[in-house]
Amino acid sequence: MLVADLITDEIPPLKNTDTVEKALDWMEQFKVSHLAVVKGRDLVGLVSEHDLIDYSHLEEKIEELKLPLLKPIIHNYQHTYDLLKLMMSFNLTLIPVLDDQEHYKGCITLKGLLHNISTMASVQNLGGVIVLEVNQADYSLTQIASIVEGNDAKILSSHISSDPDSTKMEVTLKVNKEDLSRILQTFYRYNYTVKASFQNSDFENGLKGKLDQFLHYLNI
């Protein structure tokens, strides 16, 4: 999924002539800790609640602030993974998006990103989860998919993680079957190490519940 698919126009950008008071009011209203600031169609940067909350001159315009504004940007044609990396790196609740002409296009919120992640991971689809440990040199998604599909199942999503100091990697698969017994037997037959498996909807319900709790915690 591309960044363009997540852009929202529900949260307008601040103008560089808007005041600190307006910025704080909007942050409270939209339940975010960051807002984009524009001058015309150009992005000036991001203001954060952390920098403004104790500011004594609420009537001062943003363009008059003697604060360095963050300018993390992403383009509408980039992938969601690039977006996730950037938002996590800067610990953002909102990020501005630019178009092909480097003009402000809109923004993406943390709430929108979290909902997108849950969709990408097929959290709301019933099925089972298998966690494999494989040697990096032996990893073959083609073979793994062949084993799953050979048991009349489909991979809905997959995730790979690895430790830079290890030759092992962890492969997490979400498949569209809750009964994983045949699939697991085949993995064992091919000498795969199965670290964990979840064969009912409890895993999906638990993960979705945690996501809902996190969104409630953010109050968004």
C-alpha cells in the first residue's frame, strides 16, 4: 500500500501566520501532538506540543518562533513501510506528505497508520499463525509458501525479523486456516524449526484487543 492511500484531509495544516494558541487548541481538538505548518503550498515544518506547551507568548505567530521546526517528509508515491520507519524514528503522531512537485499534499496520523498496519497484518482475518526459525542462508519464501499451499491454505501476511549478530531469522506467517496440524507436520518433515503456533482465533482477538486498547490509550 502506498502513502497516498492513507492521506487524510480531516486535519488541516497550520499557516505560518497562525498563533501558538491556535496550534495548541488544534492539537487538543484533533488529539495529536504534532501539526504541519505551511506557507502557501510549501511545507515549513512540524510544530510539536512538547515545544509549545510551556510557551509563555501564546499570541506569537509560528513564523516568529525561535524554535527549529522538524521537517520529516514523505512523498505520496512511497510505500507504507517507509512511512512506518520515519514516524517511529521521530516518534510522531502526524506526518506531512508531499506530492511530486514537493508541495504539501496532506497528512497521515498515527491512528491511520495503526489501522493500516492491522490491515496489512491481516489481524481481522480468521486463521492461524506460525512462527519459524530458519538459517538466513536457507531461507526461501517460495518453499515456505509451497508447503502452506500444498496443504490447501494461503499465506495472508508474513513478517521477517533477524538479529544482526545471528545467522538465524524468524519468519511469522498468518495463514487462512485455524487448524494448522497438517501444515506443521509438513514443516517438521522438511526439518523446519517451529518456534510457536497459534491454531485458533484467540491470537487474532488478543492482538486486535491490544490494538484497540492502544488506540483508546492515545484517545484517538
